[in-house]
Amino acid sequence: MASILTSAIIADAKSSVSTYVSTAQALYDELSSLLANLTGNNFIGDASTGFMDFFRTKATPVLVDNLTEPGSSITAGITAMLDSIKEQLLDTVDPQLGEINRDPTQS
């Protein structure tokens, strides 16, 4: 099924990415808080320290740095790609093609 790419589609996609980032960040913050509470009160000692080290050094980079970090994460890359598509195709190529289609003798 063919569809027409529009600025509205790009804006909707960017909004969805933003919602995903906000939701993922909120879930990470909640998990981080729960783990801090758990290891602060009921789960102490070397095992607790090792678990929190794992969370900080392995889980956090995956959940934050690679997924939701502004400017360098996958979602930031998706947003930049959507901006680039809009700028290069919709804002540049489409108007040029529109002019050529209106008057083919201009090419």
C-alpha cells in the first residue's frame, strides 16, 4: 500500500519518539529509585554493591546512554533522521519538483 510522505507524518513520528523517550526515562527513573531503596534498606553487603555496580555500568548505559540520551542515543538519531528527511525531501526536493511539474519547460 503506497502512502504519501507529509510534514504531518514526520511530526507525528517525532512526537511518538519523544513520547517513547519520556516513557523510557520515567521507567528507568522508577527502576533506579526502587533499586536504590532496596539496596539501601534490605539488601546490603557485597552482593548488593555488586548488583548496583552491574546496574550502573551495564544496564544504565543500555537503558539511558544508548536509548534515550539527547544527542547521542538511538532515539536522538531517529529524530535527526526524521528532521533530515523533512529538510532534504519535503522542504527542498518537493517544492522543486512542484515547480518543474507546473512548467516542464523550465528544466
